[in-house]
Amino acid sequence: MNDTEIRTIFLEEIGNIAPESDSRKLDPAADLREALDLDSMDFLNLMTAIHRRVGVNIPELDYPELFTLDGAIRYLANQLK
Amino acid sequence: MSADVVDFRMPSLGADMEAGTLVEWLVKPADKVKRGDIVAVVETQKGAIEVEVFEAGEVAEILVEPGARVPVGTPLARIRTSTMAEAAGERPRASPEIVAAPPGALSRPQSLSAAPAGVPRREGGRVLASPAARELARSVGVDLAAVVGSGPDGAIVREDVLRSRATSEVKKPLGLDLGVMREAIAAAMARSKREIPHYYLQHQFDVTAIETWLARTNGDRPPAERLLFAALAIKAVALAVKRFPQFNGFWREGRFEPSAAIHVGTAIAIRGGGLAAPALHDVDRLSLDELMARLRDLVQRMRAGRIRSSEIAYATITVSSLGERGVEALFGIIYPPQVALVGFGTILRRPWLVGEDVQARSVLTVTLAADHRVSDGHAGALFLAEIGKLLQEPESL
């Protein structure tokens, strides 16, 4: 799975949680929780969806690495290598 | 096996609801029903609601046809109950004294109406639509099956038919009707501030131990099975009210009616600026895992506008939690006719004395807003202390 595919999946799942968000306007370095107003339930649902979609079981300790779009793509790409 | 015939009535789904329109039956005579089954859809001035039945048995007779607008309390159908069916049914989800309450007595803020987005749900080939929408569709020749509903559960309302007829332009996802929700919040909160003599208490607790316990517990689990602190907080409140029943129940007609059942209204923020507090039922009897699963389900359905009548009407106390990016403390406004609201602030790392040493600890501020007609600050302080104690012993939850 390449970075573009990971990015597409990640943005799709964000779209399911924050349907009103516009992924084209999302700053890839911004904290998603701030930018999209995600609460802890939203973030858990996002991690659950990613686990289901790409099979990466992200431990809570690693959550901070996925707080930005860039960070999430980097993290998932590493895990999927 | 004894049998009895009871009325299934138009429920009261809000403090100022006087009547509702039966939109659709999801059962027919001779159908078996069990407690908690969704049997009808009722449209109120604020939107459509799925109505559950609290009797187990069989539908004996339908008394009101779809399209009829009837006052709250009007029998809609007759249910033949049976002890056999009862035994086969689910565990009771609402305490008998609440179910038996007179029509109109169960008032709740109308914040849960709301119109969700979605595709019309089809039950046995039928499309969910309000009577007005059906009438309009017939008169203008629109096929309801091709219309996207914006009412709860994807029900089609009049505007949807108009929109579908007027244009075939870009589909725009419809959100909850935040304007309506704002009005409902305004009405309930204004009533609360007008009528309820609130008092407020606040206390801080060191929750480092429970955070550690939670991290360890979640460490072994995939995301789908992880717990959130909110579930622990809700459970602690439910266990605490067992010892302090004066915070669990309703103020009605000049007196306090305690509730044996513990249904915790859970404040859920809606994206874009709405708020609702649907109830989690019998929280004291749920394991943490069951409670977490219910909470996830409730938040998802709430945000999608799929909410059930019992979840609107039966909360006996409310918990509001501002989550991990909120503020240190929140002082709630009680949802009438409830008598208490427990608020959880954000857990913050703070210097804290452990023995004689200052350490960095995780500190949580818990607040209580309670009705002074029912309880006093002294009892409130003990209640808060009990919540704090439970939160320091995660095994007890």
C-alpha cells in the first residue's frame, strides 16, 4: 500500500466521522482533533475504522503520532511496510 | 400463562408536547413484540421519533391509523401481554413506576428531535414518510422511493418531496436540524433556570491510578474493545446514586419522585453546535464493557438522528463530560424534571501533594448541580465524595 492509498483511506474514514469537513482544505500538519473538532469518542472510532480497513492495531500510546494527517500517513506506512 | 390486554399509548416526548401524529406502524395485529421493540414512528412538531413498546406479548388491535394526529396518552394499539412472552422477552429496560407514569408527566427537553440525513429506510418494502409528505407526493406525482428523507431515520418529510420535485441538483448531505435543536435547548434550559433552585459543588480528585488502570486495560485490546474514561465516569455516578437516591429521579407536581432504575442521560455534543442528552438504561447493572458498547452505539445513533423514545424520556440523572480537550470544570444546568447533573472536566496534569511530596498527578474536577428542593449541600458533598472514591478504585466499577 503506498502513501496515496493510505491517505485516501484515512481521509475517507475522517469523512465518515466529520462529514462536513473538506479534506482538500485540511492542513496536513494541523492537529486533526483541533481542526475537525474530534472528541475522544471520534478519535477512538477513527482508530477502530483504520484497524478494520488496513489491519493496523494502533496502541493508545501511539495515538499522538496520528494527531496530524502527515503523521498518520507516515505511521501507517511504517506499520504496513 | 396469564394474559392481559393493555393499551399502548401516544408517549410524551417533550415538556410541551401535547399531541403527535402516528406516521407508521412497524407491527400489525398478531405480531409478537418484546420489551424495547420499536413498533411505531411518531412525528412531533420537532421531528419523528421511533417509539418502543414496554410490554411483551402480541399486538391485539391497532386503534389509530397512520396519518392521525392524537393527544398524548391516547391509546394507539392494544397489546395482549403474557407471562410466557415476558419470560422470553428482554430484561426490563425501564422501571415500572416510570412506564406507568401519567401521560405528560415525563417531560424532557425536546433537544432530541432533529432531522438526520440518510436514505429512506424500508421496512418490509414500505418507505418511511410523514403523512404530509405522502399526501404531497401523491398529489404532485413524486415516487417516494426516489426521495431522500431528511427526517429522523431517513423519514421523508414534506420539504424533501418539494426539494426532490424542484431540482435534481447536487446531493448535499443534510445534517441534524441545529436550529430546531437550539430552540429545544433554549426552552429546556430556560425552564430549568426559571424553576429549579440549583446549588453547585465542586471537588478535585487524583485519578492517576484509574488512568494507569485504563491504559493497562486498553493496552491488550484492539480499538473496537477499548474503554473511554467517560464510561468509567458514567458508571461511577450510577453506582454512587444507589447510595444517594435523592439525586436520581424527578421533581413532579411539587414533590420528588425517586427512581429505582438508574438511567443516565449522557450529554452528547452534535457537530456544528447542538447538544442532546439521551439516556443509557440501567447503567448500574451493566459491566464496563457493556456500558462502553452502549455508549458508542448511542453516540453514533444520536449523531445520525436515530434515537428511540425511551432514550429521550427516561433519563433519571445527567452526566456531562467535556472530554480531553475541554476545560477544567463545568457547572451544568439540570434537565427538568431531573434533579441533578454531574459534570466532569478535563483530566489535567497538576502538581499534587502525595504524603508530604509534591508530585505530578492526573487531576479531575467533578462538579454537581443539584435541585435544592430535593437535597442539600451536605448530601451533595457526600455524593461527590462517593463518586471520587469509586473513581479511585477501578476494580469497583
